[in-house]
Amino acid sequence: MDMEKYTAEKDEIYKAILDKFQCERNRSVEESFARAFSENDEVRLFFINEDKAYTNGKNIIVDPAFCDIYRDEECLKKTEEFLQWPALVSTVPWNALKMVTRGLTLHESLHVLYSNFPGNEFKDSSFYDIDENGNKKTHKNELKTISNISNIIEDAYIEAIGASVYDNIEMYLMFNRIAPAFAKKEVESTAADKFKIFRPEELKEFTPSEKPEKCDLSEEEKKLLELYMQFLEVQKKTQRLIDYLDYMAGFLLFPMFDNGEPTEDIAEYVEKTKQLFLDGSIQENPDGRYKYSKQIFEIIKPLIPEDDEAELGHSLLPGKVPGQDTHNGAANSIKGQERKGRSQAVTTRLFTNLDGSEKDNPNTDVAVLINAVKSFRTDEESADEITSYTGFTVKHTGNSVGATPVHKNIKINEHHPKINLNLRQAYKNIYNQYHLNINSYNSRFLQILRAQVPVRENRFQFGSGIDSKHMGDPKKRIWFRNQKGNEVPDMSVLLLIDGSGSMWGERRNSAMISSVILHEVLKKQGIEHAIVEHRGHFEEPEIDINILVDFNAKEEEKLNIMQLDADGDNRDGLALYWAEKYINQKTFCDNKLIIVLSDGEPAHQYDEYYGPVANKDTENAAKKIINRGTNIIAVALDNDCDDEEYSTYESLKEIYPHLVQCKDLKRLTGQILNIVSKQLL
């Protein structure tokens, strides 16, 4: 067997499994779980491929392929053997991906609940000096060191509180603590080089091959040798700090393994701080844990090099300790959020007793594990449905959509395109760039669009009334409360985008960005919507209708927006008749709205459908559809000039009874969303 070919084929198989796992639906499932667990509907979760997992208190970043655990069969088998599990994870890469991802999501969600953001060290004035000009100077190496100490203590607390308070999550936390230790893949720490020693310029060409005798050296050589020895001492000192932190991470986070005895040069510091690490990691509030971190810091301060001697990487811990970026204080993801962690007492640790002494290997309830694996299969089947979806086309004619005779011989190709998962990053880039706009519009819609209705919520220990159905509740949760709830607006929206060649360039890009923002906002508000592109074939009796996002769309369909194009003609009258039939077939609300996005008059070369004939036909189509109960509002993408002869608005105002002019494409999104909001007032 050609091993090289076999390995390449195996790599392709694993890559396909990972691509399928990272589909938008699966990400959305994990995000929903994170929101529910962290009790925060504003939390966003993203997948990356960087061997990292972290949170800034609002956004959670996880790598399902962390340490390549999902494809490391030996690692998975050793992990199952250690945890005394049946072979349910090692035999199915999907299950391993799910275990890793859920474990990382839980860990970071626990941070969202119980950790301070930013960490206390980044608000501690003892790590900053103010110079004579009022500028803040940071003691960088000291700050990075205490961040690493806090990291160790905070992670140990987080996992202990997960085991103490929550049912059925311990198995995920244990798996994600054990598996990286067995993984073959060597993962660098967050800093590519853990530290950088500042080598004096004078030593550029000076590196003695062996220890020289001072008496044989010139005065200049003696000075260089002394400088060189100082350089080596800083290097040794810095390495000692890293060895110490590495040892303490093993002591507190990996007590299930034999970490051996500390080396002689760090043994004193280990002995002085062991109990502080143990006690600090079970303090019930973040401020209490930080006090212990600060005590440890003061003890090991002699190990920390000065800023002008060495530059420490922001994380000095082993690469197999995920979540380090959670504690580094930088804005690692989109707009972190300041949060105060809640207090909670620890009653058990993950792998040891409260005092740190060894306890029997924790046994997972196999029935719980089996049920979890069954749910993994359901998620995989849903992902299979997405990745195997090839798209389809439905054929119509002008007659079948109720169009006027001028369209009777025109074919309509209604395309439901195959979803290109490779466009995930392109969509994410737009979302990241405009997420503040999306949040702003969502806030406005919450105020404008949704009527407040009373909702009765049960199972409280006090409230406005007693619910007799729950009188037997042993926890006495027998009260109900009347809360204000949000009613989903009775509305459907179809955005009909002109996909003709004249839309190329800035107009196409603006339409794409507006479509992304519109989709995110309407999805959040629960408003049914579709985003559709239409164009005519130049000299053929056909038009294409590309349904980029359908009503009640799969999560991944939004990626189709990235395929928005500009080519061909536009036959607006026929597209309107199709749109009316489609929105009536797909939605059943009373308030239906078609938003037409166009940069000019209808024109289709095939049968000279342009000029007065095309304009009048489109005008009649719009009036008929409005009279039959579906509102139409057009947006004219205009030239940025005052010449009415070349104005799209002037061309279209005789066609559409309700027309909005857009002269500044940067305002397009706001104008579209204003149309939607006004429709509901």
C-alpha cells in the first residue's frame, strides 16, 4: 500500500468531517446552547481553526479541532480508558468533535458567568506608573506573570464550579482536561516564542565556546564576558519563571497525572505557593481569587525579569491549556464587554478532593454519555442534510404566475442554489464589520415593531399568584408572575433585487451588505423574509430568479447572499408577478411587503421589452399586486447628481406608487429597514 497516498486520502476524509461539523447550523446550535447556559442572549459563538478557545465576556471562540483530538485515535482511546468510558467517542470522529466543542463551550460559558471581565489585574494600579506627562506606563512582565497565575486559578475554579453546580456537564470538562494531555499534536502557547531576551548590541559577535580563564582575557574581553554572563542569567531567570508556571499548571489543572518533583531552582517557590493555589481556586468570588493570585505573585516576584531585560509572551503556559486568551486583557474578539462574575461556593473539584488530595477516578454515568452520543447523531444528520444539499430549480411560465400576455412565452427559472460553505468567512467578515449597525437596528426594532403582551410564567418561589398545578413541587415553586413578553409581528418581507449588469460594482456591494444586515435583523425579530435576485437572459425568452434566502430558511442559506451578482437584463413586471405568487404561497400573514431594489427601468432585449411598453407593464403589475393586498415599495439606487435626466428616481416614479430615493449607498440599509418599520406602525 502506498502509505503517502493512504495518508493523503485519510487527511481528506478528516477535513471533510471537520468542514461538515463547522457548518453554520452546527455553529448556531452551539451558540444557542452557550446563550442558554450562560443565561445571556447577547452571547455570540464562533468557530476558528487556531487551536484556541477563549471569551471576552460576550463572544465565545472555540476550535472544534483543538489539538487535532478528533482525528487522534490513540489519544481518544487513552482518554476513554482513563475515564473508564466505553468506546463511544474514539470510533466516531464526529462524536469527538462534539465532545471537544461542547467542553470548550461549557468552559468559556462558565467564565462568562463567574469570571470578571476584564480580569482584576488589568484594573490593578500597582502594575502601572504615571509619568510626569500623565501617561500610563505598564509593568509588562509583571502584568503578564500575574495574568498567567490568575489563569491557572480561574480555570481550576471554573471547572470545579461546573462539577459542583451543574448536572451532566462534568464528563465534557473531564474529557477536555484529559484528552489534550494525550494528544500527539504539539501546540504552541499563545506566544510563538515564550520570551525574548534582549541581547546587548556589544554581544552581537561574542559567544564564548567554553568557559574562558579571566586572567587570559583583555580588559575589553572581560567586560564582554561579564555582560555575556548577565545575559545568560536573565535567560536562566526567565526560563525558571516559565518552568515554575508550567509546574503549577500541572499541579492544579492536571492532578490526575504524576507531575514529578519540581526542579531544585523552583522547589522553594513551589512549596511556598502550593497551598495558595489550592485555596485560591475554591474562593467563591473573583475578587477573592485575585487576592490569592496577588499573594502568589509577591512570593515569586524575584523570578520575573525586568522589562528592559526580556519581553515575555502574554501567555507562558503550555499550549495544551486552552482558554489563555480569556485572561490576557486584550480585545481578542469583537468588542468585549465589562462584566462582574457572580459568586458561588465550590463543593467538589473535578479530579481531586477539596483539599487537593487524590480521589478515585470519577465515574461518568454511562447512560448520560450514551444519551449525549445519540443527540450527536441527530446533529450529524442535520449537518449531512446541509452538506449534501445540491439545490434545485423549479420551472414556471408567465401564464403560471398570472402575468400579462406580454410575458406568456417567457420561461421562469426559479433557482434554489447549492449552499457554498466556503463563503462562511466572507459572510462573517461583513457581519463583523457591521455588527454594531445590526445591534442598533435590533434595538430600534424591539421598541418599534413588537407589541408588549402579558405572559404568564410559572415555577417561582414568590410572585403574584399561586398555580395549583405545582402545589406538589418539593422546592415550593408554586407561584406565577405576569411578565411582559414580545409578540412576533404578523408580517412577511420579500426583498427583490435587480441582478442586471448595471448593478455591478458599488451598487452590488451595497445590496449585498444591506441584505446581510436585513437578514440578521429580521431573523432576530422573528419576521418571515426572503431575499431574491432576478435577471433576464439577454436574447433568450427566460428570466432567472435566484432565491438567496428563502422564507424559514436553513441557517446556512444566508451564505448565498455572498453569491449576489450583476449580469444580464431585467424584466421587472414578470419578476413582480412571480414575487406576488411566491410570497402568497410561502407565508400566511396579513401584512405582506415586497421591497424592490432597482437602479433603472426594466429592459429585456429578447422581445424589446423596454421603454414605454416595459414601464407601463411594470406599473400595471405593481398596481394590481398592491390592490390584491401585497404592498410594494421600491428603492431607486440613484446617481449621486442633480441631473433629473439621468435620475433613476425620476425614471421609476411613474412606475411605482411608493418609491424611495437612495442617493447615498451608505444609507441604503437604513432606508430599507425604515420601510419595514413604517409598514408595521
